Amino acid sequence: MEEWLGKRQFDFICSLFGLAVLSPVFLIAALAVKFDSKGPVFFRQERAGKGGKNFLIYKLRTMVKDAPRLGQHFTTQTGDSRITRSGAFLRKYNIDELPQLINVLKGEMSLVGPRPEVPEIVKLYTKEQRKVLTVRPGLTDYASLEFRREGEILAGSADLYGDYVNKVLPKKIELQLKYIKKQSLITDLELIFLTVSNILGF
């Protein structure tokens, strides 16, 4: 489906403004990551974007160095031993996701849209589910709000992969398809407001 008229321009202006205004937060968070544990400040991971084209998503590192080699890399349970002290705080307030404004600025992502999955999970999509790939992935949407505490939902799971694929993923995609059908400037503004409110605890 086509994005609403002016969405890309809206994303570009807002991401540029956000990067400028939030630069002090980036700096403080980056220093916290750097001095808390060994490894790079940023974490980059391949995700599936619009049309199934892969890109590298940016995050502040919240786990120990080489964490993907030490466990699952498509989702994380609450209490995962790989999460650093600073990482736990950054995750709580979604500060680790802020570098994705760079992805938005580059046009790989949108402020609002389906959260991008790793390619190995996208390979499991049905024909209907692949409709989420017809738009640019985003920082937030209905699914992001519903599963903001995904780590808590999956906490204690004995089969993290199976529980995510069979229980969480179908509901996520259902909500993502809901966004695609309803997408508009008003919908995007509403979702941005709800996301910020949830993060700040309003």
C-alpha cells in the first residue's frame, strides 16, 4: 500500500530535529555504554525493510560484546544475563532505540510503521503476512505499544524461539497490518503521542 502523501518529508524533518534536540541524551548514553562494559557503543543488526530489502538497524549497545553469538538475537527475555547495567536502564526508557532516527533520516525506516524483523524470521511469513513489507518499517506502531514489555511476556520461556514465532509474532503482524490499513498523518501523530506517553509513564 502507498504511504500517505508527505510521510517521507515528515519523517525527514522530524528525525533531523530529533537528532539535533536529543544529541545531549545520545552523548550521555554513549558514555554510559562505553564505560559500563567492553565493546562498541553502537550495535548494528541486519533487518528486513520495505520490499524485503535488508538494511542495518542502529541501536545503542545494551548487551555484552558478541551477545548474538551467546543466545537468541531476534528477541530478549527480561532478566537475560547478557544485558549490561546501563543496558537495562536504556531498554527501560527505549533510549537504546534512538539511533534509529539515523535510519529514518536515511529513508530506511519511518517514524511509524511495522517494527523490522531479522531476515530469518521474515522467511517464516505467509503470503498475507508479507504485506507488512509493503511499507517502510518504523520505530513504533500498534504492535510496538502492545508488546512494549515483550521481554516480560517471554520471561521464563523454555522455548523462546517457539513461543515467539507461534504466540507473539502472529499477533504482532495482525496489529502491523491494522496500521497499514489505517495509516495517515493523524494515525501517525496519535501513535507517536501514545509511544512517548508510555515511555514517560503518563
